[in-house]
Amino acid sequence: MNDKKTRIEIYDTTLRDGVQAEGVWLSLEDKLLIVEKLDALGVDYIEGGYPLSNPKDEAFFAKVRKRPPARAKIVAFGMTRRKGRQADADAGIKALLDSEAPVVMIVGKSWDLHVREVLRTSPEENLKMISESLAAIAKAGREVFFDAEHFFDGYRADSEYAIKTLESAVAGGAVRLVLCDTNGGSLPEFIGQVVEDVRQRFPDVVIGIHCHNDAGLGVANSLSAVAAGARHVQGTINGIGERCGNTDLMSIVPNLVFKCGYECLTTGAMQRLTEVSRYFSEIANLPLRDNQPFVGLSAFAHKGGMHVHAIRRSTATYEHIDPVEVGNSRRILISELAGATSVAIKADKKFNIDHDKDFQKKVIQAVQEMENQGYQFEAAEASFDLVVRKILGGKWYRRFWELDHYRCVILQTGQAPTSTEAIVKLHIDGQPVHTVSEGDGPVNALDGALRQALLPHYPSIDKLQLIDYKVRVVNPRAGTAAKVRVVIEFHDAECGYFGTVGVNENIIQASWKALTEAIEYKLLNEQEKRNIE
């Protein structure tokens, strides 16, 4: 731990390096919304993109000038001038200046292999490309950083030449030297040794670190760099990025703060890490990574009966920090491995059954029987909530409708697009309600018809969002007659994130059960909230 609260600069490259990840796409408005979230979090620098690479990145810088962040500095990313050209005549340099970003990051080659094989130029020309490009940016009054691409591989191959690229960058006006483990294959000990050497050679320049995660060491390597003197750390939200991703800011920041004693971000920002992580996943339409450290749904989840029993006595037995510190929450998972303690902890806050051992045994028995049929409740806490309610009965559970029937009709004609229609008939307050809806598939169509029937009576369900849908075969040896387990994740302003589960030989019936339980869960919780108020 540090005796003094040294501040570590946090540089986010989600909007440039992060979107190079497979399957990631952000609209212009998405990028602007993410800037607002990062700025509120207290990130020091936000890299917006490469203005010469595509019209969207060019438009981003024009838009962000009209919606500037309150605290963070926007960074434009670009390359050194092309070989054999003057920097002030280079289209890339011009685009960086035209972006009007207050900070510019110039990436240059630090590995002689890339100089020879990629740039196909001389080592001397590469050094001029670096110094002249940075000088052109600095001359225009912009703060200029140097991104030393492949620095650690370059240092390993020819350390003196790698250092010369940094000297050229400083000569051109660089105020940050960012050392990149671009291939992500270095080990923490080597990272620390190299950063220490660079820090001693350049004592008056802030040293930064940019690690990729190809060996699963992005966070570890970044921490090693900081321990060796780096004071500027780069990464992305949730560690997204090309290939195996980048250093995960949602992990590196709490490690720097809670484990190493540094200052990062702004006061109160740590409690918003989980919110920002999940916000990004939602806006980028990416599934949550449940086992993500600090902010994942499973980061503070406890399943085994022995673990849960210990947690009840002292949370420090199986938690390295309080989940509240990063805006997360403790979860007690219910499964066939759970004991009475798990049930008591899970249900006691709401249902007050801590001392009712007979009831706890009934719940455990019900869970074990259902799991034997293929159910799993780790990701379906709302379904477990309904199991408890139905066993308790009375004020804890009521039906909001009765199903008469539903049907799904799928029409495929020649090469025309497939159309799906769902018909749902319910009885609500004794009155029949009959609705029809089209959808992209049977589940989407059923969801639409169900909501049409219920919205006039329960308008709040309009705010219930389906954000993830997963199907798994329970007993694959049964072939096409196998049972399937459907787990659906929802988000609601009142209930937060929650999941439901359905199991059946028929995927539509399994999906119907998960859909209806989500609506039941929301309505029951709203009813209780009104009764309390």
C-alpha cells in the first residue's frame, strides 16, 4: 500500500480500441451517451476514435464539441505521417487537427520488425515520422501523447532502438509516453522491468501503460507497470477489444484503489462501476459476463451450503471486499447444493422465515425436485422467489390472470420471409381477453400478445425489458424429444436485473413459463411496495 495517495490517470479507449472487438458496434449516439457515463465516473481521458478512418468517427468529434464532457478530455487517435511526406501535408495529421480534440494520441512503431516489414522503411525514417508528426500536433497547441505500439516486443528485440522511438517522441513534444503490449503476450515481471528502465531514462515525462489480454494478463501487467512507476493506465469498459480484449477498467481501477491505495476517478465513482459496466453491455447489446471480477453478477454469489453458512457469520470468509464498494450486491444462490442456511438467507429479508426450519426444508425439497427435472435457479432468482411464494401462499401469492389457451402459427411460403403469429386468450378479473400479435419468432410473438392482453390492466409491465434469452438442452441423448431449459433475463426500473427459468420438452412452453413468471414477479413486487407505502 502507498503511504501517499498518488493519483493514477485513467484513459478510456472503449470507443476506439474497444469497438474493434468482434461483434461490437456502436452508433454515434451510443458513443456520445457513453462519453457522458465515463465523464460522470471521473475518467481523465476519453479516446473518441480515429477521425480519418470513417465518417462516424469524424462526426463524433463534431458532435462532442457541442456536448463536451464536464471533466474528461477528449482524445483523437491517429498515426504518424506517411513515409516520405511532410507532416503538415499529411491527410492523417490534418484530420487530427481538424477534429479540434484538445488531446491527440499518435501511434508509432517501436519494434524494428514492424518498421522493416509493415512500414517498409528505414529505422531513421521511422524516427523522423514520429518526431515530426508529434511536433506538428504540438505546434498547433494540442496536448500530444505517444502510443509506442508493440513497445515490449520491440524492447525485447532491440531495446536501444525502442528507446530511440521514445526519444523521438519526446523531441516532438510528447507529454505522455504510453508503452503498449500490443500482442498481449508479455509477463508481469518483464513489464515491470521495462517500465522501470523507461521511467529512469525519462524522469520528466509521465509513463503510461496499454495492455492487451491475449495471455489473460492485461490487468496483472498493468498493475506491474504501475508498481514500476507508470502513472497513466489505459483500458476499456468490461475489457472489450480486438482478439482477447484490453485491460478491463472495471477490474484495474478497483485493484488500484482498494488493493494498492492509489487515487482514481472521482469521489463516489467506485460505487458506480457496476452500473457503468452493465449500462455499456446493454447499450452495446452484449451479454453480461457473469463471472467478471468486481462487477459481474456472480462476483459475490455464494452457492455451496458451507460457504453460505460461513458468509452468514462473517462476509470476509469468502469475500475480498464489500460488494457495495463497487456498486454490486451479494447473492445467495439456490440449488440442490444449498442447505437450510442458504434458503434462510435468501428468503428471510422478504419473507421472514429465518426460524421456520420446516418451511426451509419444504423449499429445499421443492428446489431439489425441480432441479432433477432440469431447472436451475442460479440465474433465475425471480423463479425461486415464486417457488417460495407459492409454498407460503396467502398474502404472498396471487394469480393476476388465468390462461385459457395460446397458439403459435408459423407460415413459410416459398422463399418469402417466415411470418409468426401468436394468439393468446386469458381471463382477467373473470373477463375473457383475446389478443393476436405478430413477431420475429414464436417467443417474440407470444410476448407481444401477452403484453397486449395485460397492459390495459397492468400498464407498468410496459417498462419490463427482455434483455437476454438462452436455451439449453437438458438431456441431449433424448434427441428431438429432449427437454430444454429456457433462461430469460429482464431489466426493470423497479426490480433491477433478474432472471426466470422454464423447462419443458416443448421450447415454446418453456419460454411461456419464463415469460409469465417475469411478469408475475414484477406485479407481485409492485403490489407489496404499494401495501408498504
